[in-house]
Amino acid sequence: MLQIPELLAPAGDLERLRYAVNYGADAVYCGLPEFGMRSAPANFTPEQLAEGVIYAHARGRKVYLTMNTLPTNEEVDRLPEAIRAAAAAGVDAFIVADLGVLDACKTYAPQIDVHLSTQVGITNYAAATAAYKMGAKRVVLARELSLQDIAIIRDKTPPELELEAFVHGAMCVSVSGRCLLSTYLTGRDSNRGQCAQPCRWKYGLTEAKRPGQVFDITEDERGTYIFNSRDMCMIEHLPALLDAGITSLKIEGRTKSAYYVGAVTNAYRHALDDAIAGRPLDPVWQREVLQISHRPYSTGFYFGEPGQYTANSAYFAGAEVCAVVEGTAPDGRAVLTQRNKFCAGDTLELITNDAPPVTFTAEALRDADGLPLETVPHPMQRFTMPLPCAAAPLSLIRRKLPAETVDIRLECGKI
């Protein structure tokens, strides 16, 4: 019998956790200010973590806490308190990359599952089995594996060991993210959640006797981005991932926007449900991943060498969010808050978690006092308008961007 895999989405903060849960994630992964591989200020506070766990558990979803940095001696002393606090908050698993952190989790919160992070670099069945013997319930496989590699690991490891793999989002130039480039160039340690992404920078060549002169080292007129990776997108190949025996399909993006989290999770939720049911992928969900901010797409290493590098570090998006649904007024009109300026007469799309996007024309806009509006110009402005169908809170209103801003296609790999 085919095991139904988990859809795992990123949650950079409490707002994004709510979007992930409402748009179909079975589980979310998040971090605190310390010990997680994303050290940006937008992480959870301990209080928000507890609130997020309550929110997710009330809806039957799980919360995994990233503790996958490589701690220093000074930081190790703070591990027991952090582990106990996270366990008290009710997290369902710790994601770790360091053997000392693994041991500490087993010592101070033995009732909580442990997942070994992709930072560990699990590339074969022997390493996966060893992780299982050390107490890991799940391994997050290295991104450098092919589908055939994963199928062999599945076949040669205990069936109780869960396998997690990335299916969408940014790819790192280094093996499983273990990189010193950021530390060397900026002093920000990528192995402790502070990566400055210097792999996305434009590089040139200098010569010792010609100071100040930078020479291009490629014939591409746009410059040289010798480290810059494409993003991964496997939405078209979910049946193959299921056949390989992957337990959890992971979306990258804890630093991305709530719109990104909601839209990508929504697309993969519907695509995964189709794959599980044996239905062909509805092209609408493949188009959806072009609407969010992304680099050129690739299928990673799943089908062999990925054609990973791209000519520049620009992001592309097919649409932008104009408003978020907050609720419904007594007269049936939707109550919304603005995110980007739009006007009456604009063509918009309604994004919900239970149907494909619906195109409609913005009309009959009213402000919070019920007065007519021709435009909604102010950030977070509260207003009402009729929608083409019912829309729950956290539904999104977006506007397509001009075609010239969307110069990216699914041009690489097997997608």
C-alpha cells in the first residue's frame, strides 16, 4: 500500500505558519533566534512558538523546530534550556545537524522525535541506517541525490525510518549547504544561520598589476554569476517522488513572504492530492509556481546533473498581492486589508485554499466607513468589496504583473 507522504512547509514567523497550515501543509518547520539555520530577526519567540504549536495542533498539523546549526562551545551550554522550553511548547520534532545536539535532545527531551538535517549530508543507506540506530526517526536527505539513489536508500533502510527530501525552493552551491564562503567574505557564518548568500553576487577577475580593473570571465554580457544556483521545482514529478519512497516533501523558504508560503503550499497540496489519487497534474498548479518570486527553475539532482547555474541572481514573479481577506461583513461583502495599491476596474485574482484562482474585476470598493473608493492606496488600509465566491480569512487577492517582468520559464531539467 502506498504511504501517503507529508507536505512540509516553511514558517518563518507566526503569520507564515498560519498561511502554511491554512493552505494545506501537513507540518511546518520553524526556528527560534538561536540554533536554527535562519537567524533573521523574523524567527519565532518562545511565546510565539507555543502559540504556533497550539494553532497547528488544533488543526491536526505538526510543528518541527530547527536546531540544525553547528554550535560553538559557548552555545552548547544553552542547549538544555532551549530544548526543554521547546519540548514544553509542544513541538513534534527537533531537526538537528550536530551529534552533540542530537545527544542533548535525547537527554533533555527523550519524548520528542529527532530528524537529522540535510546539513548532515545523508547520501547513502549506510549513513541513513546509522542515523536510525542513533535515534533519528527521520533523515532529511542530501539534495545531491537522484531519485534512483533515494529508491535504493528506501529499499535498504528500516521501513520505520522516514525519508524527507526537498521538492521546491532555493538550492545551495555547496554540498548540502555546508559552506564557508559567507564566513570568509562577510564574517557571517552560514553554518550558524547567518548566510549572506555571496554565491548570488556578480564576480569578475582582477590582475595584480592592474588595480581597480575588473575583467569579465565569461562571454555573457550580463556578467558572471559562477556560483548562482537556480531554484528547484518538482511539482510536475510528484508521482516519481512517491514511487521512490519519500515520506515527507519539503518546501524551502523560511525567509520568503507569507504569500510565497501560501501560494506554493497551495499548489503542492493540490498537486500532491492529484498524485496520490492517480490523477494527472492540473496545469493550473504548475502555472501557480510561476506566480511567486523565484529564480529560474530546475529539477535539482533528481534526474542527474541539474544544469544548476543561472546567469544572474534576479528573482521573477508573475503576480503581486493586493489584499488579504480578513473576514465577511454582515452584508456579505469581504472585509480586506491592502498590501499593494490597486483601483476599481482592475483585473484581479482570488486565491483560496479549496479551488483554482478565480479572475474577477474589482468593483464597488468601500472604505471602513462605507464610503465609495476609486482606489485603495494606503498600506494596511481596511476596506470592503464583493468577491466572486466565498473566501475564508487568509484568502489572497492578487494582480498579474506586466509580461515584461515575467521573463522566466520552466526551461531547465525535466520540468
